Amino acid sequence: MRNQFDRQLNTLNGELIQMGHMVEQAIEHAIEAMVHQDAEKARQNMEFDSEVDQQEKDIETLCMKLLMKQQPVARDLRLISAALKMITDMERIGDQAADISELALCLVNEKELPMMDRMKQMSQECMLMVMKALEAFVAKDIEMAKKVIARDDVIDAMFDDTKKEVIELIQNHGAGAEVATDLLMVAKYFERIGDHATNIAEWVIFSVNGTHPTINPEPVL
């Protein structure tokens, strides 16, 4: 019975990693659609969000089966509970990548988009955070997860810089106010993605030792 349970846990790990790769791809395609003003890629990425949603449902079903049909010990309960939280954050990352793609679609006909270098940097930081959070999960590496959490400050600083630049653009180039506002929304979505990657890293820590940096600093289960 335990061997079967362990196989199912391995399946869960694999499905979580797959979902992580999917949301990394969604972020990458969103910024590519924006930088290259590629309407078709933007539309495809918006449609891809439904695949991310389905992956969340599949993992949720697997978690429920593990909880109902098996008798998980404390460590396993932590992992399954963390998985359920992680997929919620990954699904929201997928949503925000789709939102960025929708804004990219709106900006396709603009002659020149400002702040693209920073948008690319923010997207790369977000993908790195998601990737490292998943690596920490696979390796059960608390220190790596903590580094992911600390990395969120980089994205927050980039968002603050974007806000300042948007204000300057609106003050000095009133005609581009709508474009500047849309780009501020893009930066805000990346900032939120960073927050969700942080949440994933926090649940990685919980899955390993039962502590959660913002919910319960003392071990449980």
C-alpha cells in the first residue's frame, strides 16, 4: 500500500513540475507577444490559459484521491496541502500571463512601446522565481526557497521604477498616456506574478518542515 502511495506522490510531484513549466511558458510567450507586437502569439497565449486551468483541476483531483483513498502521515499531508496551495498560485500566474497577452493585443498597432527593456527584465525575473521555487520543491531545499522569497524585492523595485517613469511620460507626453497606463498594468501583473512565486516558495518551506513564513512560523503536523 505504501509503495502505491509513494508512486502516486511521485506522480503528483511530476504534475506540479509540469504545471510550473506551463506557467513559465505562459510568461515567456506573453512578453514575446508584447515585445514583438505579435497578435497571433498573444491570442494563442490567452487560449493556453485554459490548459493551465485544466492542469490545476487534474492536480486537485489527484490530491483529493490521495487524501481520501490513502492514509497519509504528517509529512505527506504537508506535501499534499502545499500542493493544493501551490497550484492555486500557479493558476493565477497563468491568468496574469493571459492578462498581459490581452494588453499586448491592445498595443499591437502602437509604433513604439517604451519601457520594453524593463518589461523583459521583469518577465525574466518572474520566470526565474517560478523555476527556482520548483527546483526548491523538487530538492526540498529550504534555503533555495528563501532566496526566491528574497528575490521578490527585485521585482518590486522594478515596479516602483515603472510607476515613476509612467508619471514622467504622462506629464511630458500627454498623448501617450493611454499606452503608458497599459504598460503600468503590465508591470503590475508581473509584480503580482512575483508575489505568487513568493507564495509558492513559502509553501515549499511548509511542505518540508511544517513552517510557513507568514502564516505559522512554528512547525505543525
